Amino acid sequence: MRRIDAHIHFCGDTDAAVRALKELDLKLLNICVAHKTGSAWREKAGHYRMLAEKHPGAYAWCTSFDLPDFQETGYAKRVIEELDEDFTHGRAVAVKGWKNIGMELKKPDGSFIQIDDELFTPIFEWLERNGRTVLLHMAEPLACWRPLEDHKPHCSYYKANPQWHMYGKPEFPSHEEIIAARDRLLARHPKLRVVGAHLGSLEYDVDEVAKRFDAYPNFAVDTSARLWDIVLQPTEKVRAFLLKYADRVLHGTDLVRNQLFSGLDAKAAEANLNELREETAAAERYYAGTDAFTYRGGQVQGLGLPGEVVEKLFKANARAWYPEL
Ligand SMILES: [Zn+2]
């Protein structure tokens, strides 16, 4: 196994897809997202779990947990029981919390619940005690709170999903508030392994990621859907960052192809695989290559990182932060 994509949503259940992953020497970590209150997300989780059970060399999965509805007594206890089942029998390798905590879900008093809320404390204590890894997508890129700028990263997402665009919405929590809640959680549970999805929502400056790495040894980040943000930062600065924190960054594409490939025609399934090949190749070219190339319409200089650092980014760090992977 030469590569791990540590953050993806990819339902390639066909023989052709599994074969392609083998050819790519690539294992995928599928990530569950609990989009709304309730357990509807469990259907997709079932697909991810099935893929990991049937093809453990090609797939692993990261579960999630229901959001609180604030009516239920014993919420944390139930979540812990479900996580225990996911980890023990389902062989999930981590659990994910999503941005709806912090940005969408409100408590009965009308305030936004944050990830360090005491309601979640028993869950994080249990995860910490049991040596489980948490993947947290808290907040959004900073661009979320800024006016839209064409041809910049994230613009098209907020055009398509204006409900998540926070510019001019002072009634919602700020980027700083949400990140601060996440940082308090990191400080409160020093033995809890936490991977910050999307560069920990600090994609705008690797120095900000570095500050958290220095403050919280239990924190790593994945690069999912943020390659575009990193390549825009000065080459030498990014290179120095990745050399210094070579054990703390995990490669992930965040490609979202959630329909089971067995329900797609062969052409569509092949297109999905091609996209995965291209995204993976672009990341590898950026980290390992020494030439300049075009990425998303801009010129990008390859970092030329040493082989052992590239190997950490693409495999060893995922294994270290998700030990069951
Ligand atoms: Zn994702």
C-alpha cells in the first residue's frame, strides 16, 4: 500500500473500482457526515461499512453521530453505545463531527451550540479513554465570512450553497469563535487524537495551522479539498511547514461520489475513477514534483519534498492518526 486518501466519500463497490484502487495502490477512508438531526446519515454509513467489510484492503470508514435534538435525556449515553458498536463490530477507524455543530444547530435558548459544549463532553471523554480518533470539520474556510471573489477557492461552493455563506450575517458565529471552541476542546482533552478536516479550517495560512500544532500535540490536519488553498501560499513557506510538521498532515481529496457504482453505467463509474486518479496525481505532483504545472487555472511550483516526507503525507500519517486504518 503506497497511498491512503484519508478523507473521501466514494462508493466504488464494483470489481472494476476495487481493481482500479489496487492498481493505484490506494486505500480510501470514507467519511460519514451527519447532515441533519436524526439518523438518515446512517444509510450512507451502511454503504461505507459494507465497503470496508467486503474490501478491507481498499476501504475503511469513519462514522459520525446523531446531532442532539435537546428533547432526549441520555443523549450522550446513546451516542456512546452507537459509537461502541461502530468501532467494535463495524471496525470504524474514527468518528466525524461536522460544521453544523457551531454554525447551524441551535440550543433551546437560541444560541448556537459549539463543539466544546458540555453536552458533548461525555462523548469526547469516552473517545479519549478508548483511544479513538475524532475528525472535526469545524467552521469553514475564511472565505465563508468574506465577500465572494470569482476564480478564488470556495467561491463556487458558496454560490451553490448560499445558506453556508456567512458574509453579512452577523447573527451567526464568527470564524474565530468556532475555531476557539475547537481549540478549547483540544486543550481540554490532551490525550484525544483530533484530525482537523480541511486544514483545520485554517487553510488561509499555514502559520495558523503551525500555531495549533505547537499548542496541541494531539492535533493533526488533513488537506481534503484544500490543495487549492495551499498552492496559493508561498512555495518556500509551505515547504518549510511540511518539513517541520511532517508527522501532522494527511493527504485527502474529499472527492464526493456517493452513489454506489453498481448503480451507475460503466462510463459514469469510469469518470469517477478518472477524477480520483487526476486529483491524486495533482497532489503527488505538487508535493513530490520539482516542476511547475497548471492547477485550477494557475501556475503551481512543485515542492520537491523528500521521499520520506511524501510517504508520510500519503500513508504513514494516516496510519499513525487512524491506527486501525
Ligand atoms: Zn468531506
